[in-house]
Amino acid sequence: MTIYLPIAELPVAIFTIFAMGLAVGFISGMFGVGGGFLMTPLLIFTGVPAAVAVASVSAHMAASSFSGALSYLRKGLIDLPLSGILLAGGLAGTGLGVATFTVLRAYGQVDLTIGLSYVILLSGVGLLMFVESVGAIRRARSGRKAEVRRPGTHGWFLRLPFKMRFRRSRIYVSVIPVAVLGLGIGFLGALLGVGGGFLLVPALIYLLRVPTQMSIGTSLVLTLVTMTAATVLHAVANGTVDAILALILMIGGTMGAQFGARAGQRLKAEYLRLLLAMLVLAVGLRVGYDLVRPPADPFVVRTEEGRR
């Protein structure tokens, strides 16, 4: 059964899109990531223009993150004060990201920018997480204790002014790096169509020393608000949000996120990080391959909107 997407201007199999939303929603709830780093490339692989994919996936991520955040909130695994500081920077970053997206789209550089950014970010972050998580698993199996790092005592950026105690996360750090982190995540989310969880979760764990489960729940809150704002801004500024595509993804994503959140809460932290690292790295390599492989038809010309 096919359905026509008016903004993307192409027919798609409705059950295929629904299954994609369901699977990525499961991943979103399990790992505390918006899933955009996976869904956006998947849509581009199926022929959806990059500009439409980025904008429409924002709505999907907002819905799936809402479902997952509710599950973590009921478990008491969200640090609301920490989420508030992250959101202050995240909303500003979202506005900046949409403005940058609009400029790149005007110059016809959206596709290239998205592709290169995915390769650099996903491959780099995935490799670093993979190495760290494998080391943690080896230490656990050998019975060696991991190096203890007291929250808030490492890194000059944690000792900047305006320090605040976040009791649920058991950290005492400056709000400046927290807000800057939110700013960067919001910017990348609006520009690339990613929730930023694949960056935010490792940053909260390794930089701010927030517990893994608390990092995931807090990340979902930031993804929910910034992606809602990005959806509205993309619709107003660029008109690239395909409501039908977004609705199908939202239905599947909301259902999948509930099951993913429950599965994620049962896994050990080091195995959770390893699975996320492998997923992030695989997507980065796949996008990189698509950038360098010869086109099937060298005489196909794409417009700045990505349409043939």
C-alpha cells in the first residue's frame, strides 16, 4: 500500500515508513537518543529529499522522545533542574541552527553539509564510545574496579563560576558548560535533523559524570523540547515539514519508544553504551560510503531541493 507525500513529492510504502518509525522509536527509548541520526539517513536512502527529511524527522523525534521521557519520569530517572539549564541553551541553539539551515538551502549546500557532518560526528563519537565501553566491559569481567572520578572535580570547565548542585545526578558543577552543551546540541539538532542524544548522553556521562540512566532520561527531555521548536521553525521558515510523513513516523515512533525505554532500563550501563556506539559507528560508515561511491547514473542532475 503506497501513499503520496505532498512536500517530498514522491510515493512511499506506508507500512515501510511505519516500520521505520517503530524501529527508530524503540532505539530512541532504549538509548535516550532522538533517533534522528538513524531516521534521517534512512529517509534519504529511500529517496526523500534531505531538506524534507531533516524537517519532518524533527516531528517524529519530538513524539518518540515524549513517550520515552514519560517512562523515565515515572521511574524518577530525569534530573529536571539539569534539563532546564540544558534547554536554556538548547532553544537558542535551535533558532541558530534553523537560520543556518535556511542559508545553506538558499545556496544549495544542504545535502553536502548534512552528509559530511554525519560522517564526521557519527564516526568520531561512535569510535570513542566503542573503545571506552569495550574497556569497561573488560574491566568488569576481570574484576578490576574502574577508575573513580568524583563528580565535579575534574576539568577546568566544571569549576567555572555560577556553580549549581544537581541533587538527582549527584553533581556540583558550573551552569556555563551545561548551557553551552545545550546550545551545541540544539544547533546540531535543527541543522542536521538529529535529537543530539548520541552526543548529549556521552557528554553527560563522561564530562559531567551524570549516571547513565539519568543521562538518558534527561537527554529525552532536551530532545523533546528542541525538536518541537525545530519542527515549528522549519515549517514557518522553510516549509519543508511533510505532515503526512511526520504523522506516520510519529505513530510508529511513539509505540516503539515505550518498549525501548523498558528494554534500556534492564541492560547494564556498559553494554548499553557498547550497543549505542556500534549503532552510531555503523550509520556514520554507511553515510560515508554513500558520499564516495560512484552514482548509478552520472547524468542525473539534482536541484537545490534534492528533487530530480
